[in-house]
Amino acid sequence: MKKIIYIVILAILVGVIGIAYKLNKMNAFIWLPDYITNSPTFEETDGITDIIFVVIDHWEPGGNEYPLLAWTENYRKLADKHIDSDGIKLQHTWCYPIEQFRGYEVDSIVQLSREGYGDVELHFHHQEDTHDTFTQKMKAGLDSLRAHGALRTNDSLGYFAFVHGNWALDNSRAGQGNGMCGVDDEITILQNLGCYADFTFPAMTQTAQPSLVNKIYYCIDDPNKPKSYDTGTISSVGYTPKENEFMIFEGPFMIDWSDWRFKTHPTFDDGNIYWEIPTTFERFETWLSANIHVEGRSNWQFVRPFTHGCDLHNKKAFDNILGKNIDKMLTKVEKIYNDGKKYRLHYMTAREAYNVVKAAEAGHNGNPNEYRDFILPKYNYTPDSLSL
């Protein structure tokens, strides 16, 4: 009997050590307190729940012909099969890395956007920059994107969404090698250039991860220190952000106790659509359980995974990002979460999701489809449009 007790105790100790090891590896001390105290629990609301599905793509073809051909030939096939409650096909947000600029790559996703498959936004990896060098590079990158038909508007605003390469927003990985970012007032610069929101996070395993998790919130930049976005004010119905507040729009970051596929337990799911973990309906429900919404408008739920969509180096990656696995997942999502009675499904871009957040803050309710262009109008992808 004692031997059995010892074995049980040993098994428990090994399990506890394994969990502690994994939590430490994930830098969980940063975000776990908020995760525990604001435990994500998606629950059905009275009436209809609207689910807004947004894919943020760190789109890096790297000059390789295969990803371009794969997107051109296969994304249309995938998106045309999947229509939401508003009659809109699957949407995609391609965040293009301006430091790797190749005009023909931008042209390919501008053409897809022109055909109604999504939007082009901005992605930037940079190192050892200053206020001035970062500003210059950003202006040049924005000009180049607009010269190829992206980010063009029919007004004088000029806006864009941002994803920071290496998750190093606002110099949050200072001292970790490679001189990542380098700009402590990056958020202020982004705001001044017209950035409406950041879609970088979560940042699994990185110290760049905010202490707030599974949130849409507003931060205020401190130009004298890094990682000003670490905390902020949660987006809520009736809230009017101050002029210097900047939106951080996080995707799901969940502890999945039901997934035992790895050597150490539990599994952490950051919404990454990639080769290693199959894109499944069960993962979608994990993302949904993150319960990302504007406070006071829990009937509008955001499911916002991300991907490095051009990482198509093997069949598993292709199946998960463009092929049979994501197709199967979306088919079941449309069956379960788009019945028109309990749920409505909406495929949106980053810009559209931002507009829906702003509509919720302004007190609007009902069908979020009505607010896709609430604050920021559609980009103008017509070939002869002028960038203003």
C-alpha cells in the first residue's frame, strides 16, 4: 500500500514539476495573474451571439515563388467556399513586411484585396533604430505600399494596422540580442503616422507579452521607457479613449488542459495557424473561449487567430493554412456557429473588426455587419485610385 502511495505522490510531483517548467518556459509570470483573475469563460448570451472571425497574417513570402503561387491559386478556392451570415466570403488580413519590400509580392495581395478577399496592412521587423530612423523607414514603407495600391484612402486620413516583427513593439525586447526595435517612443510615432491599432499579440514565450491577456485595451506611450503597452484601460461600452491612447487588439492565449499531444502538459494555444498543430474545430472553440470582446457587449465575440501564411514548407503547413484542415474547421464552424438563431458568423478584416469595436464603445448593438465601415472607410484598391 505504501508503495502505491509513494508512486502516486511521485507522479503528482512529476506532474507539478512539469507544469511549473512549462509555465516558466512560457514566461507565465507576466500574464498568468490576469488570466487567473479575469478567467476567460465564453458563455452564451440571451438572444443571438455574433462571432467575428479575423485572421491576422504575418505574411512573409521572402522572395520565394511558391508561396505567391499558393496564395493566388488556393486562397480564392478556400475563401469562395466559406460564406458568412452577411453573404461575405472568408476574409484575410495580409500584414506585409516593409523591410522585405518586393513590389510584385504586394501586387499579388493587392489584387486579392481588389477582388474582395481581404486587406493589406503593415508589418515591420527592425533593429537598433532611433526616433528619426524609424520614422523615416515607416514613411518610406507606407509610400511604397501605397504606390502599389495598398492602404489607399478616399479621404485625407491615411491609416493602417500594425504588426511588429519579433513581437518587439515599443522596444519591449531590449537587451535580448539582435538590437530588436530600439525605439522607446514607437507607439507615439505609430499614432502620428496614422496607425489605428496594433495586432501583434499574444507573444507566446516572449517577455514582450503584455500583462493583460485576451483583451482589447488602450495604452498610453511613455517615450522614456520600453513596453508602454504592458497595461492599459479595457475597451468598454461608453468609453471614449483619450487622444493619446492607442488600441492593442489581442488574439487568444489559452491554457488548454484537454490537449495532451506534447511531452509536457498543459498545451498553450496562442491562436497560431501553422504546421505543428492541426487547424481543427476544437481549436476554434478554444479560441472562442478566450472571450475577447468589448466589456458590456459580450454578445459580440472576436476570434482573432494569426498565422505566418507563407510558411508552406511542408504538407502539414499547407493543409492547416490553406488546405483541407482549415477548410474542414470552417465548414463545421459555419454549421455550428452560424445557425441564425443562437449565432451569427462574420468574416472580417482587421480594419472592420476595429470599426466594430468602436461601434460597441459608442453604444451600438444589433448586427455588427452594419458597422464594418463605422469609423474607417474601406481602402480603395481600384487601379487608378490616388493615395491621399
